[in-house]
Amino acid sequence: MNIAPTDLLRSRTGWPVVLLSWICLVSPVVGQVLQMAQPETVGVSSERLKRLDEVIQASIAEEETPGAVVLVARKGKVILRKAFGYRSKEEELAEPLTVDSIFDLASLTKVIATATSVMILVEEGKLTLGDPVADHIPEFGRRGKKKVTIGHLLTHYSGLRPILDLSPNWEGHEKAIQLACRERLVRPAGKAFGYSDINYILLGEVIHRVSGSALEEFAPQRVFAPLGMSDTGFNPGGEKLGRVAPTERKKDGEMRKGEVHDPRAFRMGGVAGHAGLFSTVDDIAVWAQMLLNGGTYGGVRVLSPLGVLKMTTPQNPVGGDDWRGIGFDVDTRYSSNRGDLFPVGSFGHTGFTGTSVWIDPYSETFVILFTSRLYPDGKGNVVMLRRKVASVVAASITDLQLLRELYYLRY
């Protein structure tokens, strides 16, 4: 018998064994706080990791993105934190990207703010993943949607369309919720994966109605502030605006900076469950390490270990071939930022603006890549860059004992 975890993951019957492997392979240090360290101290080759420079510079040269910031950590140590290229290339206003640049996270909002907040409410017994959405938003239950659950929204198995129409013109959070509640299902709930911003617009409203606090209040109070994520939030302004990476020129010719790029989140006032969050690689590294620590960081517990396990392992309905955790992508057509070497069972997410995070619990490694790929005309594309960056990082891991346990389980 010679079975690799990646083979087991492809089998529903093998998944419990992989869960056991996940628990055995990863023994997080409770409260592990990130520190800078040389790659070799955590079983990573500096020489191999340097290949990232060539990969990222090539992407910039091909005009796939004007710049990027990358952060790589393993076993609680940050082994790479570097900025490449430009934040702005406007004449007389050219600015190089810096490691503390603030990015529009786009759909990373879904997992960092919204899914994490929902899981906190689940752990407090204020809702369950099996609750019909209509239990918390009664008006949603019309037009054949009574059986759609919170879990369906979180895993994108709701059967709802991808986005709300922008025409006729509308504005405001309440109007967005009204439009979402008027939607009809395009497929039966729980039957097939269909990535949908509408799911997370609704989840943002669920958080508000269940907790009594709007998402822009709940997430900072329960997630960002406790973890010390001081550069994370909605609608950045003041002194932070100077560090924000612009996205794309607006129709009036003005560059969009500090203003959410997503048009639906913009109409909702810059705050929505699916988009609107801004942050830095350093802040998101803290959040990622919190997950690898089993829900705690620096002595502060945000989630329980079992809550983290629930978020980061497949929770899609039985028979669903696209594997989603609570917010997280595990194995779908959107998983290209896993690269070619990190095993299935690792998890992450991407954002339309060019942001991404991928976390591998087996090797206790995460990769954060933030690009300003939309600057200045919305034509950049970093799909392949994400994949290459992840592969280079994974190929830099030289811990032979880990590799032996991970890929050659025998008897």
C-alpha cells in the first residue's frame, strides 16, 4: 500500500484519513507571533527562493502588473518580504511600491472579513451553517429560496447568480439587499458550485442582523483590532491614503485611489460582504498565521481550533466536485494560486484587483502576493504570476522529513 495524501483527497472516503494527517502533520505553537528569519532556519533554500525576483520582474516587464509586494512565511517566521515595481507611474508622481503599501483586497474581503465574522457567530451559538438564510433575512425566502442555507452562501453552492445588475441605476446598502432578496435561483441550492458576490452581500447583512453590528463595525472589533491589524479596514483615508496603491482610472480621468474598485461595493458606500476591504501584506500575514496557530495569535484567540478546521477543509455539499471551505477555495477552477506543488488540502483566495493568499497547513507555509495589476487601464493579468510564485516558494522547501511524511505514506 502506497497512498499519497493528494490521492486520498480525491476520494470522499479518504478525506477522514487526510484530516488525521492534517492534524498530525501540523502542531501549531499556540500564540506563535511572526518574526523575521533567514529561510534556512525553517528548512527553505535562499537560493531557490531568489528565483521569485526573476519571476516577478518578468511579469512587470511584460506589463502584467506595474508592481507587486510578496510576503512568504514558514513555521511562524517571515522569510521574504519584498516590494517590486511601482505603486504609481504618473508623470512627476512616480512612486515605487513599498512593503507597507495598502491594497484594495477585492474578494479577499469575503474570507478575511465576512467568513471569519460568520464563524465567530457560529462559535457563539448565534447562528448555524444549516440555518436557512430566510431565518435571518425573512424577505430573502421568497421566489423559491427558502431552502438556501448560510452554508450554501459561504461555499457558493446557493444557486444564485454571480452579480447584481447595475442597471437600472441604484445606490445604497439597503437597496442592494432588496435586489439580492428579489433574485431567483438559477440552479437548485446545494447542487452545483457557482461563485457569487451576491452570496457574500447577503452574508454581510446576516452578520448585521444577527450581531446588531454592521460588518464595518463587527470585523474591526472582533478580528482586526484584537490581532493588531491597524492597516486593515474599509474606505481608507487620512494619512493612510498616501500608501494606497491606485487601481484603475475612472471615466472622468481621475485615478481611483482609496476608493473601492468593485462597482457594487462602491454603490453600497464602500462596505460590502464581498468586497471593499483594504490592507497590507503584514496585516494579512498576521491573520494567516492566526489560522495556522489554530485560531490564536499573540495571546489573543479569535477562533477555536475546530472553527479553523471547519473553515479550511471542504464543506461543500456531498457530491459537489468543487471543494470549498467556509469562504476558502480548496480545489476549484479558481485555485491557480496554489501553484503546481502545494498539495490539495491547502487553501486560499484571490481578489480581482490582483491580490491573493495561499496557506498550506502541511508545511506551515503561506504566500501573500499583492499586485496592482489593474493600474492604470485595467488590462493587467496576474493569473500565471500567482501560480509561478506559489510553485517557486513550494520548491524552495527542503525539509526532507516533511516531504517523506507528506508524499510517501506507507502502510
